[in-house]
Amino acid sequence: MTKEIVSTDQAPQAIGPYSQAVKACKLVFLSGQIPLDPATGELVAGSIEDQTERVMENLKAVLAACQLTLAHIVKTTIFLTDMADFAKVNAVYGRWFTELPPARATVQVVALPKGARVEIEAVASQD
């Protein structure tokens, strides 16, 4: 199996020993993105909607480094620190996937890195 590491300065750099994304077997596995501003490395201030927008922009930037778009995503997992934010996150997320949305799971977690309220990971297909 051939494995290629993907990295871009258009999305936040990894804050641990992991890659922004890995290409393998015609799939791209995107590490979870939290709402970090890639220019500053700081968590974006604002609402859960603001944080979700930043996460989606970060995912889009990592995909662009792979010459892919959000349309290539086949599966996402959303992690929320408060399931009460589900509807607001869902509204923002839905604006990014207007046609053929990917499969998805959403789970509540106790905490996320840097105090983020939302994190989204994805799997994309290069086909």
C-alpha cells in the first residue's frame, strides 16, 4: 500500500503527532479539524456557528491540498462538547453540503483540544 502525507499552511498545523490528512488506497483520511485560525493558530472567538464555519473552511483547505473538494467527502464524524449545539452545527454544515451529503455520525464528547466546541473529521474518495 502506498501512503502519502498531506500538509498545507492554508489549514491549522497539527497540534500533535499526526498528519492533516493521509492518502491511501484512493481514499483521503482527514484528521479532525477544530476551529483554529491557520494564520494565528488560535481558536476563533464567537458562536458555535462561527466555530463550525472555521472547521468547514479548514477541511476545505486540506482537501484543496489534495486537489479535492467537499464533494469528494463520503463520510464525516462530528464531535460536539454539547449536543444542545446539534441544530446550529447542522444548519451550518448543511450549507456546505447542499447536494449528495456524505454519510455522517455525530457524537458528544467531554472535551476537545484547546477548548473547541466542535471538531469534524472526514473521509474523502479520490474517485
